[in-house]
Amino acid sequence: MKRMLLSLVLTAGLVPATGQARAWGSLEFTTCELGQPGSAVTVQAECARLEVPENPDRPDGRKISLKVAMLAARAAEPAADPVIFLAGGPGQAATETFPAMAASLSRLRDRRHLLFMDQRGTGGSHPLACPFPDELAGDLPPERLVALARDCLAELDADVAQYTTSVAVRDIESLRQALGAPALNVYGGSYGTRVAQQYARQFPDAVRSLILDGIVPPDLALGAEHALNLDAALEPMLAACARQPACAEAFGQPYRRLYTLRDRARATPETVRIRDPLSHRPRELRLDGATVAIVARLFAYAPETAALLPLLVDEALQGRPESLLAQAVMVMDSLTGQINHGMQLSVTCAEDAPRLQRKGGDEQRLLGNALVEVLLQQCSVWPRGPVAPGFAEPLRSDVPALLLSGEFDPVTPPRYGERVAETLPRSRHLIGKGQGHILLARGCTARLAAEFLDSLDPQGLDASCLDVLGASPFFTSYNGAEP
């Protein structure tokens, strides 16, 4: 029996080691728990450490340690090509993002090991964690934004210029080599799709397949189209209210009413006292135009929260904004706990800020230029690191690729997936009706992704099971939607 067990694990590259540890290539994995900040959700896994140079061009210089995690495949004879998960943000850690996506990624684990490595600057990989600008505090003056970045930089023990995407993909290759150089199936979500494409560009022979979910084209400067994309998602999303009689009767035209609330809050900001939904302690928040826009953006990410927006906007217009702000606090506090703001600045200041421009037309949109202003102000004092040649060019590759988008994604709309698919001839782009940002967890998408990894034939997938997807019905009261 022991001999049989040994032969099975050898097919996947895993071999027993001493005690509770086991080896994969040159790494030794031991049992660990992966948790999500601000949540009690945990997942048991196996963890290891990978040491890499902070500056890859100075291999004898300072080293940093990266956190790696693995969930072994369920199959008795796993496939030789593992799946590596690349998190979004930028600034999220893969091992901290995974617990919330464990159910959807479970299907990919049927035949393949799942790999997670916290990108340098996040989670357990020399994190560049700094106080995050409290977006729910509303507009911040430029000098305050610059001071936040300077203070952050002063607190970090790191060469922050070495935490860009172009450097991070070299860490992925170091991990692959440490594991014995298996071919990788690369899943990237949101900003992780940028990392996946850059890895496939720099190390094309290492990639067996790509799954890109919430797709960022290489030529896109992050933040450049946030205002445009939010309005383009919210308008048709909220227009569906008119097709639901109870919603139309209760709220009329919620998209227009959202702008009414924004304009009122912009003209007459107010301080709202709420009871913190987690601690139950009193908490004061400023309700101004910027806050309304940020709340709408956060709620638009998922159909479940988007379904609350007409009700909460109506409550705020009736002079009861507490519920809207309390719901937003839960979303925002969870998000800020996951984002390593210093790493986010290292990425965006090098890769995006030089290409960003303030757009006059965006001033009239719900979000305006707020996020662009934050980025440009903070990047004015943040060191800029290396960006690989051809970074912003489309990825041209014959690698099989499955592209996933949500119809109402407020940050990476389906047109981005169409653009990326143009230079990936062996790709297929699936769009989830009524869905927001990140599709893998929706409906049968995870099963389709697992079938794709087995066949490498995206065109051959029967994706008709996605036809049942749709937006969540709108809440007309705190009891939920009308039956």
C-alpha cells in the first residue's frame, strides 16, 4: 500500500518528506490555514516559503521570502500541470483571496494541484501595507493624499521600485523552476489577468493554458476608464428596474435618482452618524458626492449588492442615508483589509500613472476624476520601478485561453475581453448575463473552466448552461424583492 501511494504522488511531483511535511521539487510544504482578512472563513492547505532576490538583476543582493500555498488534487493520478491562481487588486494576496473563492476553484482541483503565491508586496510575501485612503471619508485635499503616500513610503523597509508586475512575473517563473518546471495553467482574476498576460509574454513556453476572468487589456492604464465603465454598467443595470413592476412603482428611474442623490450630497455634504455594522460602536461618515459615487461603484461589483442600490438610494433621498452607508462600510472595510496599498502604488505608479490623463468629460459622470486624482497625486512622490519592453502591447499567443466577463462589470467590461481575444486565436470569450466583476463563481462557469483545462478546446465547450444566468431581482423593501 505504501509503495502504491508513493507511485501515485510521484506522478504529480509531490513526494513524502519527514514528519508532517512533504516535498515538491526543492520546496517543503507543511500544513497551514489560509484565512481572509476581516472574515472567519479559513481553508486548510499546505504552505512553503520561496526565497528570491528583491532585485532580480542583483541575485546576490537582499532576499525576500514569498508565501506559497498548495491544495493537492483529489484525483488518484493527478495531471502533471498544476493551476496557479493570480489575485487581483493590485494589492490583494492570493492566499487571502482564495478562501472566498474556494468553492468555485474546487472544480479545478479535481485533477490538478492548485498553487497560490502571494505576489511580492502582499500577504505573506514582504507586504507593503500602509494606511489606505478612507474612500468613504469623501474628498481629500491633494496635500493630504501626497502626505499619505510619503508617510507610507517612510514606513516601508523595501525597495518599492522592485514590486512591479514585470518583476513579479519573474517570481512566478522562479516558483515554477523550484517545483521542477511543470507547465502551468494560469488563472488570473481582474488585475491578475494583467499578471497572467505578462507572464505568458515573458515565459511563453511555461504556460499550458490561460483563464482570464475580468479582463484587463495590456494597453489599458488602470483607472483611465473607471468613470466611463461605471456609468456604462449602472445605466442598463438599473434600467431593469423599469421592467419589474414593483420596482418601477417604488423607485421610478433609479439611475437618474442616483445622480440626484450625488448632486444633493455634493451641494450639501453632511456628517452621518451610524452604528458600525460589525463593532456596533458609533461611527461618523461624511456623505458627499464622492462618497455616493464610491458606494455605487462598490455595489455594482456583484448582482446581489446591485439589487439593493435602488432601495438604499431611495432611503437616502428620504433623509435616511444610514442604511446605505452601513452597507458600504461592510464592503469597504473588507476591501481595505485585503489591499496592500504600498504594493498597489508600486504597480500603478510605474505602469499606469505615466499613461493617465484627466478627462474633462468624466467630470460630468458619477465617479468623476476622483480615482485618477488620487493616483496621480500619490504617484508624484512614489518611486517608479521597471516595466518590461512591450508591456502595453497586446499579447499575441497561440496558447489556449478561456476569457470570462460579466455583462454589467463596472471595472472590466466585456469589450475588454473582446479586445484581448483578437490576438489570442485559440481563445473563447464567455459573457455572463446580468453578472458583475469575476465570473468563475457564477453558475456553471467553474465546471466549464475545468472541462477547458482537460480539453484545451474552448470552442468545443457547451456553454448553454450559462443561459440561465441573470441579474438579481431588486429589493423593494428590507424584506427583499417582490415575489
